[in-house]
Amino acid sequence: MIDGDAVVFTNGLLDTTYAKTCHGLLRGGKRFNVLGVIDNIHYGKDAGEVLDGKSRGVHVYKSVNEFMKQYPQKPKYFIVGVAFPGGQLPESCRNEIILAMKNGLSIICGLHQFLSDDPEFRQITEEAGIELIDIRKPSPTSKLHFWNGKIFSVKTPKIAVLGTDCAIGKRTTSRFLLETCNANSIKTEMIYTGQTGWMQGYNHGFIFDATPNDFIGGEIERVILDCDRESSPDLILIEGQSSLMNPSGPCGSEFLLSGNVKGVILQHAPARIYFEDFEGVGCLIPPLEKEIEIIRMYGAEVLAITLNEEKMENSKMLTYQKQLEGKLSIPVNRPLKDGTEPLIPVIREFMRK
């Protein structure tokens, strides 16, 4: 079983969207108990205050050595809690990872680059008697599933939390919805589809971009069937990936079609003009209405819009929220500001259909 105490490494990026894995772990999870964060820019602060201004009692340390002075009993795991462009590990990270390994910490990494393929890392792992776990390594095809249509036997309502871009808050909003629905006596399960969801320890899911394309539909179907059979929820939430119109990695139709999902909550960042990391090539995010129309063409309904607060002052966001509600005639919610309680009525209405 992979769980226990951990320290999370963010390499100076704690306050950026690149550290979304760390952010997810700070917001909560069942698999790991986060003892600290290692970040050579934000050290000396509370990690929660760097994230969203809310103290979480998780201190930020400058280095592995500084952390180990405070925790000589050492945690079990060192988590690479940051994503890098192209999924490759920068050279600037190697020394801290090596120090962690030599201190007896097993490494957990969700990058596309597999650290277990690195000869130096592999040798240190063997010498130290620790594990090097690349959670994005694909499962053997013998353990994967083709889509077979059994999804149509699932009668439990399903809502996918999709978005208009990558790194826009889909998983965080999904978690807020999960907690809010359960608090309102709607027995709800969330299906994770990314590496951070696995690290947070949800009961059901798979890592989408570690799965060969031929098996994506079947794995979506399988995890929904497993969730429905094993947990008997009133509602299933599905964490989306990327966006339907992101040219660098379009995603979303798989959940709607292979998962037979009919309800969508759509996450959007009003201040974001270009797709993440593609500002330089002028890849504009299409109008929100176009994304909604495409979702409708797949046979699903956008139940509500949830907003990402990045680079928006409160007064401007409030004006945008009211204008968008009037324009679309559906709820527009600010999860980080108002929570997701205001979405319970529209969720209940969808479940009655």
C-alpha cells in the first residue's frame, strides 16, 4: 500500500499553476499526510498561505537538508509536486531528489519522464533500498479494457467537470462539489483521471494520459462501472482533463461518449486569453458559448459554469459573473470565493431527470 507521511517538492514554483499537484495535496487527501513543502523561493512561509492565503500548518523549507533537520525521523515519501513543460525533469531538480533518496525517502513522480529509467536514480534506489514510483507509467495492456457498451446499464446520474483549458481548476472544483454534495445528503463519489487525484487517494479512477488511446474509452467505462457497483452512489462526478478545443491535447468527448455522461459543469478562467503555455503562438481560447455548444452537440447539458479567479479583481469578477448568468441563464459559481453550495439546486434538478 502506497500511503503515509510525505514531503512535497515544488522547486520554486509553489505559487504557480505548475505546482497544481502540490496544491491538490495541500487542499486534502486520504493517501498522504503532508509534513512539509520544499521550495527554494517561498521557504519560511506556510504553504497554505502561499496557495490561497489560508494557513494549513504546513511549513515551507528551503531544501531537503533543512527539512531533514526538522524531521530526523523522516517521512516515507518525497513527492515531485510540480509539473514542467513537456513533462521533463529540469536539471535544477536532480540534486534535491538525489539528497532525498540518500536520506532514505522513496520518490513518487507524476511526470511524463520516468525517473526509474534514469541510471543514476536507479542505482541510488537500489543502494538505499527505497522505491522510485513513476505513477504515469502505463499499465500492461493485459490489465486494460476495451469499451463494450456496459456503460448503458448504469442508471446513476453522472456529471463531468470539464474546462476550457488545462490547469484551470477542474479537479479542485470536483473536490469541492464532492464535499458539498455529501454534506447535503447526496451520496457522491468522484472519479479521478489524473496523477494528483491518485495521490489524493480517491476510491475510483485511472490516469488518463498514462493510458494508450485505444483503451481510454474502455477504462472510462470500467471505472464508472466499478464505482457504481462497489460504492452505490447517488451521483458520480468525473474529473475532466484539458479541454475540448485545446489543440495541444483536446479532451472531453471521451467522458461524454464513452462514459455516457449527460451533465457537465464547465470551469472557465475569464482572464485567460490564450491556452496555457501557448501564449507565444497565439492559440486563443474560443468563446465560452462555443464550448457549450460543442458539449450540447455531444448530447450533454451544461448545468453551470464555475469560475477560476486568476488575475481578476473581486469587483470585476462579480460583474462578469452577473453578466454571464444573465447571458446564459444558468448558474455561474465562484468555488474559491463562495463554495459550491449554490450549485446544489441545479444538481438535484439534474438528478431528478
